[in-house]
Amino acid sequence: MCTAATYKTKDFYFGRTLDYEFSYGDQIVITPRNYAFNFRHVGDMKNHYAIIGMAHVAEDYPLYYDAMNEKGVAMAGLNFVGNAVYAAIKPDVENIAQFEFIPWILSQCSSLVEVRELLERINIVNTPFSEQLPLAQLHWIISDENESITVESMSDGLHIYDNPVGVLTNNPPFPQQMFQLNNYMYLSPKQPRNTFCENLALDAYSRGMGGLGLPGDLSSSSRFVRVAFTKVNAISGESEEESVSQFFHILGSVDQQRGCCEVADGKYEITLYTSCCNVTKGIYYYNTYENHQISAVDMHVENLDSDKMICYPVIQGERINYQNK
Ligand SMILES: C[C@H](CCC(=O)NCCS(=O)(=O)O)[C@H]1CC[C@H]2[C@@H]3[C@H](O)C[C@@H]4C[C@H](O)CC[C@]4(C)[C@H]3C[C@H](O)[C@]12C
């Protein structure tokens, strides 16, 4: 399972948890402006906006899971197993392989307005990256500081939904996820009043009772409601430290601990990493299951006019700050 969310203070933040039972081998990857993308069906793109995100690198190609560009657009792919269906190649449209979708959008769009224009001509096709790395069944959240959308390629075509809550998890399809929020509209961060029966002396005997009923399990639909409730009510200061810290707390509401979600005999899904992009400033923050310290890579420190990918390893291993030795 995975969860993505957006958050706005002075700057705009976007990130995700990546939950799985194993890692494909990830790195923080910067694709500078002059790295040539060779799109399988639409040809070469020799220069483009610079991109930074988490990716698996294969054959000198950045297979991004989540990323942002230097213009303030960010996107993430999340599992959509059993529902994602990619199309066959068609004439007169832009045929983009599923694994090319993040580079295709982030290399040329500086806003969601431009993303929507590009999506009018796109056909997301079922060309796998390689035999070893077959198609991933995903759906996507794409955001800038003004709005978010969800993109789902299904058997009945490509769906583009406004995403007014700015969160995404996995199944079921997005309209059903949004609809179920109706069931929780009574939830509140405030203490509840007794509307049950005025003749009964009911008591708000504990803090937090306004959120009673918020689902606590790890299913995708429960995580959707929980992260939406947390995100829309989250309050923080505007500084970078306060905003980043708060962002990790928002996604912390759907963190997966080893042992609680068994996916096969003795195999457990865990939150492998959590990312937080400062989309305004081009800084990619992350922490991992094994390393709670927040690490960061700032794209603007690099030579963004280069033609070679720049990769940073994911830092693992807890770093405990002893105070007395
Ligand atoms: C497994 C990841 C999604 C995690 C997730 O959503 N888990 C939920 C589990 S469940 O549904 O709720 O059961 C996805 C997100 C991005 C994916 C990767 C990216 O799409 C990039 C390439 C794409 C290639 O086609 C396959 C390898 C791959 C390197 C993908 C491997 C894997 O499918 C990733 C890492």
C-alpha cells in the first residue's frame, strides 16, 4: 500500500509513503535538463525541465516512483492492481509507455493547466520497460500548488479526476474513495456535543472523541480517509522545519509497521520510505523504515544543465543522537 498527500504552508509540499514487502533498489535521482529521454513511441527529447525524485535506475534510465520538476509540478505512481489497464498503440495520439508517464509530464509541464492539455493527447500504452521489469499497475496523483488531479487508465479508457482533497492511496478507483468520505463528514478535531439524546447525560470523557470512527486499519480505503482527515486538519508554522516536520507527521498517520500486514507467509508490507518534496524549492526530503532521520537532496545545488543523471544512495540505518556520550 502506498499513500500520497499534498500540504501547503508558505511553500508547497508533496510526498508519499512507499509501502511494499521488498525494495527494487531505489536512489534519489536528478535528471538534469540535457539528459536525453528516448521515448519509445514519440522519439527523443534532448532538453527539458530538470526532475528530482525516487527512482530505480536501469539501463541508464530513471524509473521514477515519485518526483517533482524545477517548475513546481509533482507526481507519484501508486499501486492500482486489478484496475489499471494500459492501451494498445493508436495513431494520431502521443503513445507514452506506463514507465515513461512521470518523465513525460514532468519534463514539459510547468503547471496543472499544462498537464491537463498534455493529457488530452496522451495514450498510456502497455509497452513494458523490459522482460525483467514488466508493467506496473499504477494510478497517479499530479499536483501543483493550486490543484491536484488523479489519473487512472482503465479498461474503459483514461480517467482524469479533480482531486480536491489532495491525497491518494490504492484501490478502489478514485471516485469510490472520494464518495466514502461522505460517511465520515461528522468527524471533527473538536470535542463532540451530545446530539445522541438530550435526556442522557453523555460525556466527552476523553480528548480526541471528535474523531471517533476514523478507521484505524491499513486497508487502502481506510488509509484514504485517515490521511485525508489528518491532512485537512493539520496545522503548522510556516517555516521549512515546521512544514517538513508536519508533513512527515501527516504521512505518519498511515505508516505501516512490520508485522501488521502479512502479504505472504512470513512476508510483511512496511513503509519502506516516506518522501516530502518541497516543490517550491526543489528539495527532496525522505526517511526510511530503518532510518528515521530526515535526509535531503537539493536539486538546485547540482548542475542542472548537465546531460548525465545524478544519483544519491538512500541512507539507511538509524542514527541515534546520544546526549551523554
Ligand atoms: C510497488 C510500488 C507501489 C507500492 C504500492 O502501491 N504498494 C501497495 C500494495 S497494494 O496494492 O496495496 O497491495 C510501485 C510504485 C512505483 C513502481 C515502479 C515504477 O513504476 C518504475 C518501474 C516501472 C516498471 O514497469 C516496473 C518496475 C518499476 C521499478 C516499478 C516497480 C513497482 O511497481 C513500484 C515501485
